[in-house]
Amino acid sequence: MVQFALNHAWLVPLLPALAFVIIVFLTRPWPRVSSTVSIAAIFSSFVLASSIAYGVFTNPGFIEKPLEYSLRWFGMEGFTVKVGVLLDPTSTMMLFMVSMVAALIQIYSTGYMEGDPQYSVFFSYLSLFAASMLGLVISSNLLQMFVMWELVGLCSFLLIGFYTFKISAREAAKKAFMTTRIGDFGMLLGLLFLQIIFGTLDLTELAQRVPAFEQFGISLGLLTLIAILVFIGPIGKSGQFPLHVWLPDAMEGPTPVSALIHAATMVVAGVYLVGRTLFLFAEVPGAMEVVAFIGAFTALFAATIALTQREIKRILAYSTVSQLGYMMLALGVGSLSAGMFHLWTHAFFKALMFLGAGSVLHALHNKADVWDMGGLIKKMPITGWTFVIGGLAIAGIPPFAGFWSKDEILAVTLQYATHGHSLGYVLFFMATFTAFLTAFYMWRMIFLTFFGKEKPENHPHESPRSMTFPLIVLAGFATLGGLIGTPWANYWSKWIHFGQPHHGEPSIGLMLLSVFLGVAGIGLAYIFYYKDEEKLRVKQLAERYQTLYKISFNKYYVDELYLWFTRTVVDAGAKVLYWFDIHVVDGIIDGMAGFTKVSGRGLRYLQTGKLQTYALVFFLAVLVITVVLAFGNPTSAGILGGGK
Amino acid sequence: MATGLNPSYFIALSAALFAIGLYGAISRKNAIAVLIAIELMLTAVNINLVAFNKFLTPEAFIGQIFAIFVITVAAAEVGLGLAIVIAIYRNRKSVNLDDFDWMKW
């Protein structure tokens, strides 16, 4: 079984893809059949992925020598594109995580989407989404990855805009697609550079060639440019500043979709891509600093926005942006282990929280404002307590999963700083402050939603078992999932690392700091949003620092800035081009058409329609030719074909 | 073959017939007359073919055979032509070529 799975790893993405085809063409009229097909496919993928994981993680040989096999896809002289599978601990971990979270989310969706007229379609999209992400994970070359990357983008577009009757959903889908497209464009340019310079997009080959970039006749500056171009893709996909704007709007989709996008599929694709191409970034310290700084900045930036948001899913969305920033930061300081570790733990607790939020919305009939909730834990104990576990995990309270991964990131950032990168201290400060903010805003949400006074107008009820079951499983992983990477027994970095295996030294001081920040954040939230029943203090604070509050609540006006930019600069440019199009381009075309028309109008009188006229012309022409042939000079006769 | 007949007599006859036929084909307004004129032109060609056959290669029959082909094709052509004229006449109640002007702008 294990050997079969290792050799047929391509089945993992193929099964959900098949499910997509089956649902679209066969089982669409029967919702229950569709969801069964979909879940059966993703579950089989999960079983396969587990076997692969077993096979890989029992054989340390995979660390140095990944399993790779590929087929020729297409190509031409001196340029071959292969499609293949690359199984190393990183991709195996992703396969396992993605297939599992996707399977749980699909199970959850059977409850959440119950009775939706588009139920079958929804499951077909979910299948395709999972298939593209799994395909991206196992890709052995960057072009294949890019294709899957675009498919992921397409699926997110379809799913965010799933409620097509809602204008906001349609707009959000467009926004997500277009924003990520900006990033994809940069990435494609980067890939083209790589192909042209190194002659391959194969990951293993590139990993060997890029370190010797000087032999390929390029300077460090150009390589930095390439790395940054490639990084623009992940900026778009993983919602990093300044292309983060689509992620919070993506909440317009059904909640399972949000969970899937935020935890397992879409956004982690960017982090994964940077992890995969870390050999490129590692060559250019400049690009690494950009990655690290953008990561840290995004983490802090999104956390400050999340402080004041009111919609439950929006808060979670900004927390995702913030956590993705953490992952980028870890990769930027050169630690694949820490970045991937956080990706792993984050997938569980974030999927858990999103599904929990979905459960809440389900119970409250889509009332989304946390200020309208309260005391829900009494009526919805499973949702509530699993959500609390998610909250503890993200706030970094030991022994929950988030603590270990966040601690690892802080540790490697500190190491980076102490190893002569003065920027590292700034990054470390930003990361620690973000940790505090994260605990605070998460627990603000939890206290407002699940604790405090119940609102009489709400009639919540616990969700069906299909929805609570995934919550419980995810809560289990959110609790225990981090224990494989504790500083004392770090199995994680033994398997998943870039360069030498490394991890932060077990530093009690750092851990205490981290715990202190988490507890302080929760404590502050407790004082403001639980003890203070009327929430007077926070209201006073918001009054006093009105400007700050407004800036945060309006997300630093980034959307407005983009809108302003579009309205003034882009529209003005468009107007100029429009004028050019109408008067110059169209002028030339119209002129040519007009000339043809006028000459045609004149010439058509030659066509009298009278055969006798034609016959006369014909006769005269023959006469002229005959005369020329008979009496003309030899040259003209030659031209006319006679003269021999 | 009677001596004293010069090929130029035949050529002159043929040229005259052809010219008359061409004039008729171009100037007559009656479609039937035009068909007749075309027949005249074909006859002119036939005279040429037979005459040259006789004077240039008396031992072979190429020109005569060719003339028979022309007569055959001409018969078919006239049959077709008359059928078209009748069909048009049924539509337009006219055999005047000036009325057959659907092919113009």
C-alpha cells in the first residue's frame, strides 16, 4: 500500500479532479450523490496521502533524496516541459494537511450547505479546488506549479462569488481574481527569467543551478530582481501587503470556502511557493530582507486592523493575513522549518475557527457582527469550546499548537538578529508586538461572541453533527499538532528544513516572553470585553483616540487609496488612450474603409449587369491583345505569352 | 479538291460571318437573336477549322472532327440557352436583354 501510494502520488490530486468531472457531467441533479462522490474522492486522497506520509516519514533517505518522477508534457528544440511529482518531507506534509483539512471541510459543508439549490455545484468546485491545490503541492517544476496556481485562483474566484445573486459576492470574486492576477503577472515574469537564464523550471535542477548563477552570466542584481518578481506572486496569493485587500473581501463566499481558502488551499500556496524556491531567495540577501520585512510588516499591519473590525469572519480574515505575514517572516529569515511549521499549525486552528464562525453564522442566520452576539457558549458548547481551543492556539498559549510554531518563528528571528542582521531586531519587535495584538483581538472576538450576556433576540442552537465532527477533529490537531516541533524534541526541523537542520535553541526566556504576551493580550481582552459588561472603557478609548480608531476600522484606507488611484490615474490614462483609440486608431481604420467605400461607389457603375456590354469589353480586350501580339515588339509579346 | 480555290476565300467568309455574328451578339436586344448570332460565330469557326484541315493536313481529319465536336456542343448550348430564355420569359414576360439586368449593383 505504501509503495503503491508513493509510486502513484499523482492519484492524490487526480481523484478530486475526477470527482469534479463526475459531478459536473453526471450527478449534478442529485445533491446527496454529488457530495458523496466528492467526499469519497477527497477521503481516498487523504488515505493515499497518509500512506505517502507514512512512507516518507519512516525513511530518512527522503530528506536528502526526494522521490521524483515525471513525464514529458510538451516541448520543442532545447525546451522541454515535464509534468511530474516531487515528494519530499515538505510536500508530503502539505499533501497530508491539505487533503485532511479539505476532507473535513467537505464533511462540514454537507451540513452547512444543506438545502442550497447549488449544492452539487458547490461540491464540484470544492473538489476542483482541492485537486488544484494538491496538484500544486506535488508539482516537480515551476510551470506545472504555475498552472495549478492559476487553477487555484480560478476556483477561489468561483467559490468567493458562489452566491451569484449577491452583488458584493460578485465584486469580491472579481477583486480577488484581479488582485491576485497582478501578483501572478510578476511571478510569470520571474519564471520566464528563470527559464531563459537557467534553461529549466524543474525544481531540483534549478536548486542545483541557481547557486552557481555567476556561471550563467548574470549578476547578483538581476538575480535579486528575479527573486523579487517571483515573490510578487506570493504577495498576491498569500495576501501580503500591499496586495492583501482581496482576502478580507473573500469572506463573501460561503464559510467553508473561507475556511478552505484561509487554512488549506489558496493563501498558503504563496508561502509554499516561497518555501519551494527558497534556494533562489537564499542566494540573494536583498530579496530575503524584502520577504522578511514584508512578512513582518503585514503581520503587524493586519493585526492592527483586526483590532477594530466588527464582523466575525473579517476579524478572522485579518488574522489570517497577519499569520501569513509570520510565515513569510520565518521564510525571510531563512527558516523553512519555522515557516512550514506555522503553516501546519495555522491550517488546523484557522480552519477550526473559520468553521466555528460558520457554525455561529449558521445558528444566527448570518448575523455577522460580533457586537450583536454574546453568551453563545451556553447554547453551542461544542462550537464554543473548540473555538476557545483555536483561540488559545493562535494566542500562543502552551501546549496548544500555535505556541510552538510562533515561538519557533520568534526564536529564528532573534537568531537572525543576533547573527549580524540589525534589521532582525526590528522584525523581532514587530513579531512580538503582533503576538500580543493577536491574542488581544482574538479574545476580544471570543469574549464578545461566546461569553458575556446573551442577547434575547438571538436564538442560537448547536449545529448538526456533520458540522461539529470536523470541529472536534481540528480542535484535536490544534491542541496536539504542535508537539512534534517542540524545541526539546524537534522532529519537525529534522525533517523539514532548508540548508542545515536548525531550530531555535530552547530558550526559556523567549518562551516566557511569548506566553506573557499571549496571556497579557487575553487578559486585556478579558478586562475590556468581559469584566466591563457595558464595554464603557473601550468605548471611551475609541472616543478618545477617534482618529486611530477610524484609521484601523477603515483598514488604513488602502481600499480607498486604490479606488482613488483607479479613479484618477488609471481613468485619466484610459481617457487619453480612449481618445487615441477613437481618433487615431479608428481614424486609420475608418479612413481605409471610407476609401474602399468611395472607390467602390464609383467603380460599381462599371458593372451594368448587361451581358452585351461585358461581351463588347471582352472582345475589345482580345482585339487589343491580338494587335499587340501581331504587330508589337518582341518584348511586349513576351510579356503577353506569345512571341515564340 | 477543286483547284483555284484559295484559302483566303474561306478565311474571308469565316471572318465576315464571325464579324456579323459578333455584331449581332453585341447589338441585338432580342435574346433569341443573340443566340442565333452566337451560332453564326460558331459556324465561322467551323468553316475555319474545316478549311485549314483541307489545306494544311489533307490526310488527317483533326479539323473535321473538331468541327463535329463544336457542332455537338453548340447544339447543347443552344438547347440550354433557349431553356434559360424561356425560364426568364416566364418570369419577366420579356426576351429583351435590357430587362436581364439582375447582376448589376
